[in-house]
Amino acid sequence: MRERDTAWLHLEGKDRPAVVLEVESDLVRVAYGTSEAHEWPRVEVHAETRQGRAFPLTETTHFYGANTQWEQPRALRPGAKPCAWELLFAIRRVVEEYDLRVTPFD
């Protein structure tokens, strides 16, 4: 898997759309989406948009900064197409902002 790839992550009994953010030797960090809307900073992908159809999504999906996970590539089902650059940059931005808030400085 490579950065920007889309995938499906089975988590908490559901298949969730995911975008690969980072790649290590045997792990990938993905941001995964949820159908739950909160007031927190997020990136929305609507089912009827080009990226929504590329996943394909059946409903609006929200990507939050806290919703990332390191996984082995074999735990993911590859998506059909890479993530749009604009979406990747937007998701990275909310993840980086979240990481800065929760990571203590030394």
C-alpha cells in the first residue's frame, strides 16, 4: 500500500472507508471515516461526490483527527481508486491539528 491509497477497514463490526496517510515497513497509518457527525473539526465526504462514488459510499462520511489507526496492510481491503489529493491534504490537516493538541511537548 502507498500513501493516498483508499481502503476499507473492518472496525467495530463495520467496514469503514479509510485513506492511507503514512507507510512504515510493515504498517500503514490510516484515517478512517464514520457516519457519525459531531461538532469537532472534520472532513466530510458526501456519497454523491466524485470521491464518494469512488469509494463507493452510501452516506456522508466524516473523517476526524482522532480517527486514525496503524494497521498491517493485510488487515485492509484495498479501495478501487486513490484518494483525491485535495481530500488527502484536508484529512492530513485535521489529523495533524489533532495530533498537536494531544501530543505533549518535551
